[in-house]
Amino acid sequence: MSIYKILGIEPDADERAIKRAYAQRMRSCRPDEDPEGFQRLNQAYKQALKASARQPSGAAGATSPPPTQLSVDLATSEHASNPPSHLSERPRHKPRSSTRTPKSTLLSPAKLLPLVLDVAAEGNADGLLAWLKQREELWSIEAKAQVGKLLMKQFNKSPPMPSSCFETLLAFFDLDLIRGFDNPYVIDDQRTRGIMAWELLPAQSRELARHTRIFGKRQPEPKLAQRIVQRLSGSFRFWPMLWLLVPRGRPDHITNFLRTFSRGRLSLLLNFFDEKSLKFLFDADDHSRMAQPRFILGTARVLLALLFVVVVSGGFVLVVNQLNTENPLEWSGYGGWVLLCVMAASLWLPYAGAMALQHWQAAPQKARDSPARWAFIPLLCCLSYLTLLLLGDNPVPVASVAIAALWLAFHRLHRRHPAGKPVSGIRPYVYVFILELPVSQFSAIGWGEWWALTAVNLVTMGYWTTDLIKTLRQKRRARTR
């Protein structure tokens, strides 16, 4: 088969027609689907370009018929009647040839790339594909490859575009086959970044709210979504950020919103939002530890709830006293109620301290771990005996210290070694319930409390010892590697 049949052109086709035919054949003959056919097509394309370059520029004039005798006689007589111009007058400049080829209007790949990105930013994938097919600059496979390489470098700085336009660009320039040069995830990151930038446009607020199903509600709330985006996009401001997160469940809803919006690639959020705002938000939503933002947010909620109860109760007393002047309510009862609310609100502080202590004990092992962290649980066990010795008549402090040590030891082992749970799998409160049974039997003897406390501390030290053994084994394995 000749090269012209492979390309589907005539033998006298010019370079422009050859490149156009080659570009059309490339759409149906891809290198990943038909390597041999693509190689034949590429060789035919190169040979056709060489054959077109060897054709003389005046080939069309060479096929014209030879001049007749009459035209030769006329030309001879005209030359004889008109003497040469250099004998009668001064020489003149030769006029410019009217057959000079016009300057090419094709754009270079660097100048064409901004146009491609502007058309993609309009959001019409079908119109983008039709526009790309009509551009004569992209009929050449070399120019098309150059534009594709430039597009790979400019994706990070490209204007926002929907996913359909991004996929159209990848397919047209065969970038979906490259999958990045060094990092195989570079295409996915650029695709996600472009979609996120497109959805953050003000005109796409309803699409953003509908796509993320913000706060799990059936109806999207574009205004609330825009409010969250504006708060996270600007510089970190403590009080507005705290007021945004005060409603119950709001931090969890916003973090779910961000995870869905970023398609699970949370690192891409730093391209659009403030780093301090994101850190404050995720620390406030982290239920595994008592970080400073979570403590501040919890304290603010407790104070607001306490203020609400005090104001509503005081207003209720005032209204009742105004309506019932004969038997008014005493303000002493109101003071007792307020004191009870304050005591209930103060329980937040020991809870926050317990959460902070739990996270401190369950934190991963470091290269240079603090000796205080290792010795804390054994010291609590010793403290329980000291408390029993000093306050033997009051079992509440003794039980509080023993149960706290048991819970910390269990949580430490469970968090630091998830695959190394206790063999029995029994929860600590089950142990406490079982070990409290002998207390009633030994209480008549007078030393039953010591037996019960010793049993609880033995279980606590069992958890602590198991964690210590597993940690030493991990260190030994790391050294051998």
C-alpha cells in the first residue's frame, strides 16, 4: 500500500493537506491500540512530507503548454521596436513579486495555550472539543505534543474549569495516557484542584452545596456554604471562627464538608484556605485528644449554656413575681438553682483533664519517651494504696484512683497496639464489676478492701506490662532492620 493511500490523499497534495490528513488518521489509529498501524502511518507521514518538499515551487507552471510560433514572433517584433530600457533611461527597481506567500497566521504553542485555557474556563466541554478540532495549529502532531507539555506545566496556574472540560483536554492531548512524568498521582491532583477551584466560584455555590450535601440536609444551603468558605479563605480570626463552630455538631459537619469537597485529598485544601483556620477546625473536631481548640470550644459551649440557663431562670422568677405579688418566689431558691448549674458546668473541667491525660498516655511511642509517662500508671496504683490507708472510711477516692489507673492502662494498650488487644477481650468496667463483688464478702473480715484494690491493681499492671513488652519488641525489630 502506498503512502498516499495510507494517508488518504492525492500524490500532488501539499504540506498542509498532508498534516491535516495525518491528524485525522491519528484519531482512529492510536499508538496504544495499534502500534504497528501507528508506525506505518508515521512513516507514511514523514515520507509524504519529504516528497512534498522535493517538488519544485513552479511545478504548476512546468506543465503549461509550450509557446506557439505566433507568440514568439510577436515577442520578437515588440522587442525590436522597443529598445532596452538600460539604453534609454536609468534603471528602475524591480517591482515586488505579487506571488509572494503571505505571512503565516498560525500561533505558536506558547501563544495558543492561553486561548485553550480561556475556552476551557467557559465550562462547555462540547464547544471546547469543537474549537480544538478547528484549530489548524493542532493538526500537526508535533505542535499538539508541544501544547500538551505546556498544558501539563500550566495546570496548577490554569483558571477554574469543570471536570468535563478537564477530561476533554486530557483526552484530546493524550495526557490521560501519560499519567504524569515523575509522580503517577499528579494528574489526579490537578484534576481535583481544578474541580475544587471551579466549585468555589460564586456562580457555582448551589452546585457546591448540592454536591457536598452540606450538614446532611436534603435541601442545599448555598449561603451557609459560602459563609464557611469565606471564613476559611480569609485570615484566621479567633472570635468569628469560634462563633462559627459553637453550634452542636458544627465542626463535624464542616470537616465532612471539606473531606467531600476535596475528594479525600485534604492536602489540596491549603491551596484555597488559610492554614491556621484549617488547623483550628480539625483540632476542634478531633475527638481522640483534648487539643487546645477543642478545650476552648467546649468551655465556650458550657459558659453559653450556663448563661442561658441563668438568664432564663432569672427571667422566669421576675415574671412570676410580677404576676403573683401575694406569694412571690424567693430568690434564695434561685441562688441554689444557679449554684447547682455552676457545679454541673464545672464537671467539664475534670472531663477535659481526663481526656488530656488519656491522650498523653495513649500517644505513640517516641524515640526519647518521657520517663514520667511510663511511671505514671504504677504511681497511680501506689497512690490508691496510700488513699486507702489515709481515707479508709471513704471508698470514693480510693475507687476513683484505682478505676482511673485501670482505664488509662487499658486505653494505653488498646491505642498503642491495636492488634494486641487483651486475650480475654473484656472491657475494664466488666473487670471492675467482677472485682467489686468480693468487697461485700470480705468487708466483715476487715481487710476485704485491700484484697479488692489489689485485684484491680493487678489487672491494671497486667495491661501496663503487656504494653511495655510489646513496645520493647517493636524497638528490637526496628534496630535489627
